[in-house]
Amino acid sequence: MAAGRDQAARVVRDEAPAQPPAPQSPSPQPQPSAPAAPPPQADAAPTQAHKNGGGRRKILFGVAALVALGAIAYGVNYFLVGRYFMTTDDAYVRANNTTLGARVAGHINAIVVADNSKVHAGDVIVRIDDGDYRIAVDSVRARIGTQQATIERIGQQIAAQTSGIDQAKAQLDSAKAGVVRAQADFDRQQALSERGIASKAAFEGSLATRDQAAASVQSAQAAYNTAVVSVEVVKAQQAEAQQQLAEFKAQLAKAERDLEFANVRAPVDGTFSNRMVNAGDYVQPGQRLGNIVPLEGIYIDANFKETQLERIKPGQPVKVSIDAFSTRKIDGVVESLSAASGAVFSLLPPDNATGNFTKIVQRVPVRIRIPKGVARAQLLRPGMSVYVRVDTRSAPDDPSAALDHSDQP
């Protein structure tokens, strides 16, 4: 358009009729005229503008072509591959941390291990002053010794009472034999008295002897019964003493446990961290002392949206990118899906039955197992952020087989 306007202006200037000269009038001397402007470069401007317009059109066409190719490639990749991958950056490294707590009261004598050092199950972490607990153990042991002596003494009493039973039994048998003899004398004297041969005094004497013998039997029987009951009483005392001995033994076991609890030991293998006490502090039962973090048993909890869970199954492979190590990726496997969303297990679960309602997409934790070789390297720490991508195109028939395979270093 600009070139056309320039050409039209030039034609008009060339064809314009010449004007007659104006009449001369007296005027001062004419001033020298300014030099004429050079003729415009009319041909160069259109050519340069044409070249610029053509270059811009080529660039725009190239950009549009690249955008179109990129969109096509993205669509094809999403349709064939991308739609089967579920990703989230709401994922963190976790571990089953163990909290160490005091089980007895006392002053801390020493903290044996340093912060962030490796420990094994059974290693002593903290030592609490155990003087009072040693005294308690010795006191209960002394009571046990005294009680055992008492039981032995009662045993000797039972033996003596048993001999008394034998003696009372012999006396009872003797009294019974006396009754038999007295009864025979009485019968003989009675027969003689009836025939008038024996005197009345002899008959009465035999009668009295028989009655005395019968009373002797009753007395001997009572003595025998008393001896038997006495033995039973002593045996009951022995049983009571044995029960007290068992009670003292239970007290000894508790005292020994309290003495053992003065040494706070690591329950699992891991790294001692988050120490919350110092030497000399007084601790109460249940007070928190620190944590044991089992770094070789770490895992990943990925919080996927509920709309992403349709294809996620246990046993599916997972690619994990670690924020702390951007160039390193690890392979994992889906271990399990949580039984409920995170909101259900929160301190104050939401109640949507009242008031206004705004639907919010919930997230469900998905447990991801990482190889034990990676865990043993101890590069990951609980709380680290990761990015996970689950390949949902296939899942093994036996998810446990995939889990076992993922545990190999």
C-alpha cells in the first residue's frame, strides 16, 4: 500500500500543468534560495518492506507448525502412555519411629550414646540412678530368705505333729484293748455274781473298771483327733507361708525389673535422635527421652487424590524422584492403600451433615515400599519430600511377589 501511494504521488507531480509566472513587483533583492532536497528513494523502500513482511510470515508459520506438532505429540503420548501414569508431589518419606520413655523415676546418671548415632536393639541409651532400686532388691531377697526359713521350721513342726498322731493312735489302741479286757472281767464277775459265787464288791469293781476303760477310749480318741487337727493346722500355716514366699518372689521380680529399667535400652535397630533430656535431669515414668529412627525400614506415603485411585493397585511399579537428590531416581512398588482418607483419621474429622457444603477432593495415603538396598544406603530421611509416578498399565497377579522382588538390593 505504501509503495502504491508513492507511485501515484509521483505521477501527479509530473503531469501537473505549469503555472504562469507571477508579475514582478518592487521588492528587496531576492535572497538566495535553499538547496533543493534530493529526490526520495522511492524504489528502495517498497523492496525492503516486502522482504520484512515475508520474513515475519515465515517465522509465524514456523512457530505455529512447532506448536501444532508439540500438541499432536503430547496428545499421542498422553493417549498411549501418559494417561496410565498417576503422579503426585504430595508424598513424603516415613519411618516407624520409636519413642523412648522412662519407666522408672530418678536422676539421669549418663547418656551413653551420642546424638544421631547408630544403635542396635538392646544397647543402653540412658542410665538412671539405680541406688534405690538395688536396695529394694536386696530387701526383698532378705525377706525371701527369712520366709524360706519359716517354711522349713513349719515343716519340722509338721513332722513332730505327725509323730504325735502316731502316739495318740497307739494310746487309742491301748485304751480299746483295755475296754475289751475290762468287759471280759465284767462279764465273768456278772456270771459268778448271778450264781452267788462272787461277792458283790468284786462285781462292782469289774463294772467300774469297764466304765473307766470306756472313758479311756473316748479320751484317747479325742487326743488322736486333736493331734490330726493340729497337723492340719500346721500344714495350713505352711501353705500360708509358701503363699507369702510367692508374694515376696513377685516383689523381687518387680524390684529386679525396676532395677533393669534404670538402664533405658534401644528396642529396635536404628539411629538415636531427638534427645530431650540431659545428664542430671530428673525424669518421671512415661517421660519422653528421645527417638529411635529405623532408617533401614523407611517407606513412602503418597497422598493421591480420590480421582486417581481407580487404577492404582498393590504391586504396581513406581518411579520416585527425590527433591534432595534431583538427579537420582529410585524404583519402588505400591504396597497397600489406606483404609480411609486422611481426613477420617484427623484429630477433628469433618462433619458435612450440617451447614453449607463445599465439596473438596479428598486424598488417600498410598504406601510405597522402596528397595532395601536404597534404605540401607541411608540417603533418605523421614520427612523428605518426593515426587512419585505410578505405572498403572499392569499389576502382577500376586502382589506379594512384586513386594518381595522390590526388597532385593
